[in-house]
Amino acid sequence: GDSVTQMEGPVTLSEEAFLTINCTYTATGYPSLFWYVQYPGEGLQLLLKATKADDKGSNKGFEATYRKETTSFHLEKGSVQVSDSAVYFCALSPPGYSTLTFGKGTMLLVSP
Amino acid sequence: DGGITQSPKYLFRKEGQNVTLSCEQNLNHDAMYWYRQDPGQGLRLIYYSQIVNDFQKGDIAEGYSVSREKKESFPLTVTSAQKNPTAFYLCASSIRGRSNTEAFFGQGTRLTVV
């Protein structure tokens, strides 16, 4: 079945550092790929998405590129802020379906 | 404001009791979902519904039940058959049948067995 693997956390960075959170997936066909973010005690919010190979999703300075050849969707940000501290989830949705398969989440902690 | 409302935010259950978690949405979405979140486990799909009066089991449906009598509402019952119910439960909704659609999540209900 479909699966998503993302790097374990926590990832601890200083403010203004460069962020990469790795995500790889296993799925048939061409799924849609997502990054969701969860702030403490809250639900999830969509951060960005990409729906076909070589698409780049971007939002709030975060970016991720859909790489079919490496089945990856790594999340990057050039300069993190303390307010970016949260748990980040990589997820996929198979073609024609709206259900989501999530990775286990990566906690990001940014210190001033 | 459009969104998803889950209640209660915190819920305590005694051993052997059934409890029902509420989820209401006013986004006019056909599809609704229940996920369970455990520390270090990500989110796992319990049940989902694509249309009123129809629902399907997800990956971890045992010990749970749902109903979908109205488009806006998708309550989840955690039965006494669920062996380890302590978890954070998230409800979501989206447009039906499209893989590129955003899912909107509620604020969650934290269930604790006492």
C-alpha cells in the first residue's frame, strides 16, 4: 500500500538557519503530495502542495518540489523563524481519491 | 466563518464506556474523515465518508463506529471494544473524489481513559 517516510525529529535550528525536512513516498501512479503543519494543541493546516511531477509548491517562504524520479518531496526554507516551530507532516493522496496517507511527522524547534 | 468544529476539546472516559466525539462543518464539503494521532505515529485514518448515509473503514476502524445522517455532521463513537483509546482525534473535510484537494481540519479532541 501507499506509504510516506519522513525524517525523524526533533530538528533543532537557530533563527535564520536553513531548513530541510526529507520526505519520500511509495505509491502507484501519480499521487498528489502535501505538507501540513501542526502548531501545539491544534489541528493541521495545509502548508503547500504539488499535484504532478516537477511541480513546486510554495507558501510563507517554504518550498517543496515533486520529484518523481526519486519519489521525494523535501521541504525547504531559506531562513527559519521562531514562529516556524511546529510539527510538519508530509502526506499523499492517490489519484482520484481524497483520503490522505501521512508520514509520522517531524518536530521543528527554532531558538532565537 | 467557514470551518470545522470539534467538541469537546478534552474528554475523559472510564473503562468500558462508549463516548461520542462531535464533528460539524459548514464548508459544504461532501467528504469527511476521522484520524487518530498518537505521539510519533503520525495520523492514521479511522473512517471516512464521501456522501451522506455512506461511510468506509479506514486503516484502524476496529473499536470505532460512525454515522453520517447529515452532510454537516460526522460523529465518531469510541466503543468499549477499542483497547487503547487514549489519543488525539482529528476530524477533517474536503471536496469529494479529488486527490489534489486541501483537507480542512478541526482543532481536535483529546480523549483520555481514566
